[in-house]
Amino acid sequence: EDQVTQSPEALRLQEGESSSLNCSYTVSGLRGLFWYRQDPGKGPEFLFTLYSAGEEKEKERLKATLTKKESFLHITAPKPEDSATYLCAVGVYGGSQGNLIFGKGTKLSVKP
Amino acid sequence: NAGVTQTPKFQVLKTGQSMTLQCAQDMNHNSMYWYRQDPGMGLRLIYYSASEGTTDKGEVPNGYNVSRLNKREFSLRLESAAPSQTSVYFCASSRQGLEDTQYFGPGTRLTVL
């Protein structure tokens, strides 16, 4: 069965303290890996799509990387407004669970 | 552009009641999706519509029906609500079908008593 695991479940950082979130996956046919940000009471907001191992994408303080088995979301010098739940999703070909398999998310809290 | 919109934002039902969740997108996307999000679980696909006129079951379709009314609108119906359907429901859409990035609406929080 296709699986996506995110770690840690929760992460507390001080403002300016850089860290990384992990998304590991086991899928039969990868067609892309997606990162979303979700604020409380709102829908997921698209951040990045990665398609092949070695690919990297950046947006402000966020940088996403992809290997054959996992993806990292690096947060450099975070600010309180970066506090949110970050969701990883893996696109699969013909998956029985649907074409986009989501992890459970990492809840990030950044304290000033 | 409003993107993906959903109505209502909140709803409380009694067991056995029925209701329809509405979703519309103004991005001219071909594909639309319904997910549910429960505490401690990832988003799970209920139904999707790859293109206008087609619908398919996702991972958790039992107890739900859908209608792709036109290219813009995709509704989710609960015929006889159960407490297990208490959840937050999200609609999403993607441009070029199932392999494209999905964009989500703000969600509907449903409680079934």
C-alpha cells in the first residue's frame, strides 16, 4: 500500500532557529511530491511541486528538496508567521487510495 | 479570481438528515475533488471528477454521492448523515487533470449529532 509519513508530528522553534521537516514515502509509481501549508480553519495552500530526485525549489524562507525516498522542507530563519501545519502529498499513478496521498502533517510553531 | 469556493462554512446535522455541500471554481479547471480531513489522519479522497461528465470513487466513498453539475461546480451529498461523517470537507480542483497541482477551497466543517 502506498504510504506517506511526515516527521516530526510537531516542531517548536524560536524565531531565527532553522530546521527541517521530513516526508518519507513508499509508493508504486511517483508522479510528483507536493508541499502545502495549512493555517487553522483554512484549506491547504500550495507551496511546491517536485518531480525528480535532486530537484530543489525555494520560496522566501522555505526550500524543498527531493530524493528517491524522501523530501525535506528546510525553513531558514523562521518567523512567527511561518507557524502552520505543513502537509506533504505524493502523487501516484493509479493508486487505490486516490491520485494524491497525504501525510498527516507537521505542526510548526515559531515563537518570537 | 475567487479560486475555489465552498458553501456552507459550517453545518450541524442530526443523524439521518441529508444535505449537499457545494463547491465552485473559477479557474477553468478540468478536474475537481472532494476530501475529508479528520484529526490524526491525512486528507482522504472521497470522490473526484477527472473532467466534466465523469465521476469516480476515491478512498472513502461510502455514504456519499457526487454530481458534476458543469465544469465549474461539483457537489457532495450526504443522503443520511451519520456521526462518523463529522469532519472537515475540502473541495479542490486541478487544471490539466489528475496529474496537475490541486488547489483547495476553505472547507466546510460538518458536525453530525
